[in-house]
Amino acid sequence: MRKKKLAGIFMSFMMAAGVLAGCNSSSTSGEKDGETVKIGANLELSGGVASYGQSIEEGLKLAIEEINKEGIDGKKLELVTFDNKSDAAEATNGAIKLISQDKVSAIIGAATSTNTLAQVEIAQKNKTPLITPTGTNSTITSKGGVLNDFVFRTCFIDPFQGTVAANFASKDLKVKNAAIIIDSSSDYSKGLAASFQESFEGNGGKIVAEEAYVAKDTDFNAILTNIKAKNPEFVFLPGFYEEVGLIIKQARALGIDVPIMGGDGWDSPTLVDIAGADPLNNTFITNHYSSGDSDPKVQEFVKAFEGKYKGKSPDAFAALGYDTAYYIADAVKRAGSGDPEKIKKALEETDGLALVSGNMKLDKNHDPIKAAVILEYNGGKQEFNTKVDPE
């Protein structure tokens, strides 16, 4: 068993070394197939956050089906999917495979920040566009003032999301103090917590307790007992639905009945199954769109999605997957080619593309300038609360 494991590690290393050295040039990706442009999807289709990847894939498939009906000046998109199993190492392997073996022109994914960050170096070295629909950590596209010029996203970033949550707590709910519970194993969770704390304290609020857990934990009574002892007026919980659902359920059982708020990581129908409808009352999330938005473009998407998936309502991950496919299709059209470098140039020149989650315009860091919505859970269902435009 040990020899097999070492052999597997050696093979993965050799594949990575080859790709990072550029021996499998992606400059011809999408061209060899003539009228077909291959697009990779490196998504969490199984594992801890499978709900995210599955929703993105549903949105992608719907969009590509629509796009290919008309074609892109004679071209069609072909989706090549890789299941990264909600694991960063697998996400890295997926990027290597999609570029070196499948010869894709661009990669969509991952759903989470950590699994997207695992692909950045490979995308950069091989000059292959990487577009995350929902990875919100700010360092994905730019770090230390250095732009990852082949990396893009379709969603807003953590600092904006954390600030929106802090302002909602301070100005709408009028709370003066708060507790923070983070997933210390998640770049996403830590990023939201940092921006929330900075903005909340900037508004004059006080953080009275900070507790942490790691992904896959199931018993949160110890940290929740510590939280309860500090009597916070509000709890900020930026995590993923699997742990969040259990935390909320256990918090309510301990008598913590104050408002609890998180980010788009809560957005899964599975959350209600885990937490229960009643415990979710008086909880809120920041999100990228609302299916209840009266905007005609939103309602057209909702109708098409429900038609394809038998009445299933599209969450934000599905909407952003759908938008990402159209973002790439628009870039392929303007590039007139499946060449990755030409697509990259077209992606960064996007200005005002109308999408379901808002008009697509990028800042200098390849981050969209978009509005956020705040949703409230009532009886196990999301209800639109307010919309917040970028400053």
C-alpha cells in the first residue's frame, strides 16, 4: 500500500511539474477542435460542499444548452467536468488534467475560495483563464498588489460581503455588540470574519466573543456555551451549510435566540434539512441574487431553470454558474477564437454585460462591481430583505 501511495504521489508531482513548466502549452486549446471550444468545470460535485458544485453545474448546463442553440458565430461550447470532491489537492489535480489532457480554453471553478486558490498557480503558469463563479476570497485574483491576470470571478468579494453584514447589524438591527464564530480551516470564513469585524468596530460596535471550529466538526456545544456566557446581541457565522446548520440548531437548543447572520456559504436547500425551519427564524445572509427579484432577466432565468429541473428553485450558486457560462461565451464571441490568451483579454475588457446577478463590470483586480442582497429565513424559506449597492 505504501509503495502504491508513493507511486501515486510521484505521478501527481510529475504531472504538476510538466504543466507548470509549460510543456503542455494551452495556447492551442480550443483551436484543435475547430468549431468546438472546450470549457473545463472543476467543481465540488461530491464531498463536504457538494451542494455548491452541483448547483453551479446545473446553472452551467442550462446556460450552455441555451448558448449552443444559437451558437457563437458558428462555434459551440463543450463542457468538460472534473469532480474535485470538495478537496484542494483534488482541485489542483483537476486543473492539471483539464489543461494538459483535455486541452480546455478556460476553467470554471471552484465553488469555494480554498479550492479555487489551489488552481491559481497552474492557471497563471499555463496562461489559461480561471473563472470562479463563487470564490469570494480577495486574494484569488490579486495578492500583495500583484494581479493574477488570468484569474477572474463572477461574484463580489469577501470584504464587500463582510461590510454589508456589519452595516446591516449596526444600522438596521441596531446591535451594539456581537460574537463571531469562524471555520478556522476555511479561507472564505476567515476573510468574511475579518472584514465584518473591521467594519462593525468601525461603526462603533464591540466584538465580545470569538470562537472557532474546523470543517467536519459536529459538536459545537462547548464554543456555543462560551458564546452564550458573553451575552452577545448578534452572532456572525460565516461558514458553509453543513456545519452552519448544526451550529444554528445547537445554538437555539442552548437558548441563544439572538439574530445570527452569515454569507453566501449558507445558501443551500440542505441547510434547512440540517438546522430545521424554526431554528433558522431570525437568521440572515448576504447573497448575490434573489429568485424573488422582479427584474425580468431574473424571472426569465428562474422560469427556464425550473422548467429544466422540474420545479427546483435556483439558488445563487446556480445563478452564478449560469452567469459564468454567458460571461465566457461573450468573451469567446468578442475574441473570435478559442485561444485562451485571446479569451483572457476579452474577459478583462468586459464592461456592462447584462447577467442574472447584475451587470458585469470589472475593477482593476478583475473583481466585479456588483450589488448584494440580504435574505432572511422565515419558516425555512428565504425572503428578500434589502438590496445593497456597491459604494
